[in-house]
Amino acid sequence: MSSVIPADALGAPGGSVQPDPQAAVRRRIRAYISENLLLDTGNELEDDTSLVESGILDSTGAMELVAFLEEAFGVTVADEDLVPANLDSVNAICAFVGAKLACAIRR
């Protein structure tokens, strides 16, 4: 994995870092899920809602989500990372991406 994080990985205009990078990561992940995975249910997605149990995320959606994470945040999602503990809720995805970004920064 490359240790270079894309300038726009945190969602800031022009690549500048926002004051709360974790909040920026969460916003981008929630926006992706809302725009690409949620059916118009009228319900607000809670950050701890199981995406699998609620029917929001299936195997195809998981692959699309992984592609988004890799492109948007410059992280590599290995086969062994494809577990519910990493991808089953907004909170889990944010923690997973945060850990990947922290590892990239330390390199």
C-alpha cells in the first residue's frame, strides 16, 4: 500500500485538511451510503445500524463500498478485511478507514 494519502481523502476543498478529519471521513461515508446503497425508506440511518441485517448492504454493495473506500481514501482493503467488524455500520467503516489512514501516515 502506498503511504501517500490523496489530497482530497478527507473531503476538504482543494485538499486542505479540515479541523476534524474524522468528521469529514464520516460525512463522506454517510453520503456514499445514502446516495448509493439506501433505498428511499424515509428512515434516518443511525451510525450503529447494521447495514447487513437491515438489508442495506449485500455482497454486491459490499464490493461497491470497498471500491469507494479505496478510491476516496487511498486505502487498500485486503480480502481478510472483508468482515462485518469492518463494514457492517457507519461506525465500523469509519473506525476501519481511520485505522488504515493512521497506518499510512505512520509509514
